[in-house]
Amino acid sequence: MQTSTTPPRRAGATAVHSLHRFVFSAPDLEKAADFYQAFGLDVRQVDGHIDLYTYGHSHRWGSIYRGAAAKRLEYVSFAAYPDDFAALTERLQQSHVAKSEPHRLADEKGVWITDPEGISVQIVAGPKASPSEKEPAAPPTITPGKGAAPSRSKVNPVRPRRLSHVLLFSSDVARSVRFYTEALGLRLSDHSGDLIAFLHGAHASDHHMLAFAKSDGPGLHHSSWDVATLDDVGLGMQQMIDRGYLDGWGVGRHVIGSNYFRYVRDPWGSFAEYSYDIDFIPADVEWKAADHAPADSFYVWGPPVPDYFIVNHETAGRQQKAA
């Protein structure tokens, strides 16, 4: 088992180690700030945009810029070990992946490419933000002879610990998987036909740091945030309901990844997920990817999936504008 002070490495693998950041634009930054503050993130307003942090962690996980009338995924950023960066850049050339110009919102140096869906992808050299080992579950505090549940008036706010993954829409899931495995060295964890696929990092990560779901074009479906307990998933749901964010899906448990979840719908139709106890893939483990039945691509148990959960509002918005 790798220790947290020793960055894990898969022997012979040239690959990114972390999902560094996701960036999207939205028409109302005040609404975005309210949503993510209610969700439990450390939201910081900087130079006309907002940055997303988790409390107690110095890493910037996401950024939101003011955009046009609809939400739009702007780019995703991945990080590699500094001493792997040159080899990873060479890998892009060998894979015939052309470099592109930096995204107009870029504020960090790195190498830029464009994926088959037209999404801008940045690669930076930096420290590992994905977990290096499985985070142990904290045992519940139980005193025999006393009630274990807290009163609602004494519940502490739920504050996620870190970003776990993002799920993007893709018009061709298999093509997206090929691109990110060949160009960035990500590895297929599991999939369900050509409907959805999950990718993990070669140098140890959660079951997935990136996933793709079938749609008619690109877009951001959800960002997923790790919390410390199963109770935090339920408390997070209640926390958002109390703030007026009623729509979502869960509480439930996934088959693929095994995590417990609650998705909360944001003002633009995408989601933020509270996630607890997702599967972990160490650097020295060869995870055998499975092709799961469509029913297993959603959940083991939980409430019915709402109709709005699988809508790509980014492409729907463009279609309405064109009409």
C-alpha cells in the first residue's frame, strides 16, 4: 500500500495523475455562487469569476465564468507529475494529437489539445490532487443507552472534502474513451455498452475521475464531490432542500463505482453530487473492466431516475437557439 507521503506510480505508465480542474460558464454568477455555497463548497469571487475550493484544502477544483444565456462547459484540465510532463507531451505527438491554442479563459500554463467533441483539454505539471490511497470510513460514534442521531438544530453543515470526478456528455462514448486513454493514459474502469464509460488514473485514483454518457453532443452532466460519511449524503440532500434546491436524484447506491449518492440539480439543469465511499484503484492493481447491463449503469437501490436527469441542456439550448 502506498503511503500518502509517497506519490504512487504505475510502472511504465505515461499518464496524467489527476483531474486538475473543470471550468464552465453560466449566465448568472450570483446564482452559481449561491448554489455551490449551499452545497458546502468554499466559493471565492476573483476577477469577475468564481473559483470552487473545499474547506481545508488548498486546491482549486473548479471555476465558473459569466457566460451567455445558457451554461457551457469551457474546458477540463488534468495534471501530470513534472518529471513525466515531457514524456506525456511526446505521447501526444506519437498519438497524432495536435496541440491547440490556449482556451480564452486559461489562467495557468500548460499544453492544450482538443478532444473529438471539440472540448478544450489542458495538461499541466503539478502535484497529485487525486487520492493516493483509499480513505478509511470513520466509524459512527454510538453511546449505548443514548440516541445516536443528532437533532436538526445541532447538525453541522456538510462540507465536501474534494472533487472526485466529472461526467461529460459525448456523442460517441467509445471514441471519447479511445481519445482519453491514448492521449492522456487514462484507463477504462467499466462501461455499459456504448451508453456510459468510466475512466480512472493509472497512478491510483477513485474508480473514475472522468466519465462519459451518451448524448447528441458535449456538455457537463455533473461534478461529484467526496464526503466523509453516508450520513453526509443524506444531510447534504436535506441541506440543499432547506436552501430551496429541491430537484435531484437519490439517496441511492451505484453498482459501477459502488458509491452512495445524492445528485442535486443546479439552476441550469446539470448536477452536483454528494458521493461517499467510491471504489478505489491502486497503482499496482489491474482493474478488469466489465460491460454492465444498462440497468446496472444507474443504481443498485434508490428512487426512480427522474426524466430530467439524462437531459443535456447544453445541446438542447443550442438547438432551441438555432430554431
